[in-house]
Amino acid sequence: MNRDDAALLHRTSLFGVLPEEAMERLAEKAVRRSYGRGEIVFREDDPGDALCVVVEGLVKVYRTSLDGDEMLLVTLGPSAVFGELPMVDGGLRSASAAAVEATTLLMITRTALLDALRNSPELIDRLLRSLGSMVRRLTDQAADLVFLDLPGRVAKLLLRMAEERGTGDEADQAMDLQLTQTDLANMVGGSRQSVNQVLNSFERLGYVELDGRRIVIRKPDQLKRRAGQYE
């Protein structure tokens, strides 16, 4: 057994409730897989046969239209868990996932997960909470597309990313997004050109500082107002 895998599972919000012995049993059944930048982890409508845990790297989860346009749902870094839905309903993948950079994942089969769930009411509770959080996030995204204009959606996205991966204090949070402006546009339902214009306008107003894919938030309160988070 790779003890690093057991330690990784312990750090996740989903599996951290398991006793050490159960964690080690689950880690013994898990398999590591590596993906290069841009490599597909799974596609929408693929069989949902495994849950994924990010060991290292970055993964994007997205939907694709019939015309090939993408809507980026979320990006996930180390210790993040994804692919939960087919584990519950036994259905197909509801979205696609791909490596944004060189990435290693820990794959846990549906059979192994169900065995762990049968012996852990706490794990069932955590899985339900994880699914609930996913539904809330998707509901918020749908509402934002209706109720917020593009600058408001970009402001809200930057604030959320700063909370998830920012460094520094609240007034000077720096983020190395590791995402292109096309990726950002896909997350907010805009074009690359329009998102670029919004980011440049935020920089002129002093809300943010841009340096390639690195963004420093200078005026979070102004971004919150623009995102409709203040009255």
C-alpha cells in the first residue's frame, strides 16, 4: 500500500472522516494515473466507473455544446475530489474532465467506494454534503448567467478563485490562475475578447493588477460591489 495515498485521502473533505484502518483499505484499492497537459480524464456520457482525487496538478471540469463550445464548470487542485455523481446513481458522466497541466489522479472504483459507504454513516453524510455543494454551485452559476452582467460575473469569479487559491491578505490577494483568458471566458459565459476588456477595465479602475496569468486583487470591496455582493 502507498501510505502517501492514505495520507492524501485523509486530507480530503470527503474521506477525512474514515478511521485509519478503513482509509488504508480504500487506499489499497486505489490506482494512480498520470495525465499530460490537455489530456482527457473522461468525457461526458462515458461510463462513470471511478471517483477521482487530485494528487498533484490541476483539472478542469466542463460541458461541451454540439458546436464544440465549452462551458468551464470548475477547476480543481490537489486533494479535490470529483466525479461523485455516477458513484451515486450509476449513470454516465454528466461532464468532461481534462488536465490543465501535468496531473496525477487517484482513482477509486465505484465498487470500492460503495464498500466504504456501507461501513461508514459519516462517509455517507460527507458524500451527500459534497453533492449538495455541487448542486448549490451549479445553481449559483445558472442564476449568475441570468441576473449578473459579464463584468459582474467576472468579478464574482475572481473573488471565488481568490478565496480558493489566493495568497496574501484580503486586500492584496495574488493568484496564479494557470488558466487562459479563453478558460476564464468559458467559466462566465463570455468571449475571450469581452473578458479581456473587462479585466483591462478592472485594472484601469485599480481593482486588480494583471501580469500574464497572474492576477492581484487590489480592491476586493469594489469587486464585491460589482458582483452584486453589497447593496
